[in-house]
Amino acid sequence: MKTLKYSIFALSVLTFACGGSQEVREVTIENEVVEVESEWVSLFDGESFSGWEKYGGGEVGAAWKVQNGSIYLDATNKDGWQTGDGGDIVTKEEFDNFHLKVEWKIAKDGNSGIIFYVHDSEEYQYPWMTGMEMQVLDNDGHPDAKITTHRAGDLYDLIDSSEETVKPVGEWNLAEIVSKDGNLELHLNGTKVVETTLWTPEWEEMISKSKFKDMPGFGTFKTGKIALQDHGDEVWFRNIEIKKL
């Protein structure tokens, strides 16, 4: 057992030294503490919608396309928000403690979002009835930008960003969502912009003062899917990867 411990630790050190995308953590196996690696896992292979489905079940709608290694919502032939062959898409897998990385860019005047802890059930018509959203927005063109907590990087309708780090329309932004044991952080382009604690009395009070106050399932689930939102506007996502914490 000690040989296993030392060999895994050596591999972990080598991975770190070489700049790999793995981190070392400790686990106990047969009363021995050993070092194992938690790896980044890609949620999008750049070529297909493997691992994704339409919210509520079924294949991803035709308005969602794979374009130049990114997930693209083609809104040019859609008749408004959540209609036709679009709709929100979700991962088939659920996550509890995680670090998610997603690059996104939005069209002029566009609106979308990255939603997490989504409970995919017939009881809820949309992902945002259960899951929380990191806002994706053209702050300079979309009317929502006039509302505090509705700007890019905000925890939508709950907490506004501590500073604005979003890039201009047409440029890629790196969003990171880190959630572990109720501690939530949102990062945009390398800067932590939101920090809060989930599932506390203070969290419940915050929800009671938001647009989600009459949605009993909102912000209550501690495991769930990741969703990309169809808000009727062109949006792109790429380099989507997650690490379980």
C-alpha cells in the first residue's frame, strides 16, 4: 500500500511540474492516506452534442449548432425566446461540488446565461426555475443591463459583480463557477466578481426579495445539471470543462 501511495504522489508532482490540468487531493484507502488526481473533464468535444440534451429530454434542437469548435445558438431563423427548434440545453450528468470553466461570447444586444444546479423535471418548465444563473449579456446594448444584478457576470437577480471585467461584444470571455460545500464563487476573465454562501437562512432571505420568490424549487437543489440558455439571441460557448471537487 505504501508503494501505491508514493508512486501516485510522484506522478502528481510530475503532473504539476509539467503544467498539467490536474490537482492533487488526499483520499483514504484501507486506512492509508494516498494522493490521487482530480482531472478536468471536457463537457464539449468541439464536434458533437455528446453528453448534452434538450431540457426536458430529447435531442438538442437544430437551432443549436457546432461551429468552429464552439456551441452556437443560431437565432436568425427563430421566432423569439424558447421557441421553435431551440430551447435550453443541459448536461446529461449532474454535479454537486465542482469548478466549471466556460468561454462565451454574445452577439450585439444579446442575452443568455450559464445555469447550474438545474433540476430537470416535468415539474419545472425551465431550468431557471431551479438553477442559479451566471449572466451572459451585452452590457452596452441589452436593456437588462440597466438593472443591477442583471449585467454580465452577475449572479442573476441576486448579486451584482464586485467589478466589471466583461469584454466587448464579439470577444471571448472566460466564466468560472466554483461551488463547494455551499461556498459559491463566480469569476469572469480571471477576477472573482461574486462570492456568497448557498442554502443558509441569509440565502433564503435573498431569494425572497428576488424575482424567484414564488418559485419554491429555486436555489434549493445541491446537485444538478449545467444549462446553456436560449434567450432568443445569438451566443457562442466553447472550451467547456469541469472538475469535481
